[in-house]
Amino acid sequence: MALANIFTKPVSDEVISRINKLNQETQPAWGKMSVSQMLAHCNVTYEMIYEDIHPKPNFLMKFILKSFIKNTVTSETPYSRNSRTAPAFLVSDARDFDKEKARLTEYISRTQALGEKHFDGKESHSFGPLNATEWNNMFYKHLNHHLTQFGV
């Protein structure tokens, strides 16, 4: 089953519409993150693409990530509830809901505007080059997982 293509405007608009249904009081169906922390957590994926604020893994760690984690992140198989989060994605401090929401919707729009051709073969922060389908699965699956977690 192919995942929805986040590089298309209708799908990215639908994801943004789901994000816009969240408010500061939205509670998760599972997990420990607040809605603001979840938005910040989802922003990390895009920070690793557009910002130079996360250290890149060394050769050994990148080999381990490519060998054991990449398929879990880039396949069509949904994440299970309460699955472990990579250390770089842990958000435990308080975050500004409106700021994180605006950042995430901007990242999604920017990614959609660049399109799948821009991402096809692009080097990921942790996994090396990914094809457009792998990028799409990584983006969409992660967002869908957390938006479902928060009931939207």
C-alpha cells in the first residue's frame, strides 16, 4: 500500500488542515508529549534538512542507522504506538504552540513547493541518499503517526 504523496499540494494541504485542527489543549491518545512538544518533535525532521543545528552522525553511527533503522523510517509500514524515539528527536522542555505549529506548516509547504524531484537522490542527515518514495514515506508516515496520536 503506497502512502499518500506529501509532495502533492492536495496531500500537503490535508496534512496542514489536520495540524490546524490542533489547539494548545489537544491531548494525545498515547505517549507523554504535549501537543507543543509533538509539533517541535515533528519539526526536527525538517530542521535536519533546512537548518544546520543538528550534528551529523559519524561514520559508524551512520552505518548503524542505514543498516538497522532506515527501513523502519522509510518503509510504508506504520510506526507502532509508543515506539522509541531517536535521541535527536526527544523534546522534553516546554515549547510555544503557535511558533511550532507555524514552523511545521511552513516546512511542509516549503517541501511540497520544492517537490519530489528536488528530494530524489538527496542526501539525508542520517541515512545517506534517499529516493523520492523514501523521502515521502519518511515525511508522511511520521506526520500521520503523530497527528493520529493527537486525534486529527
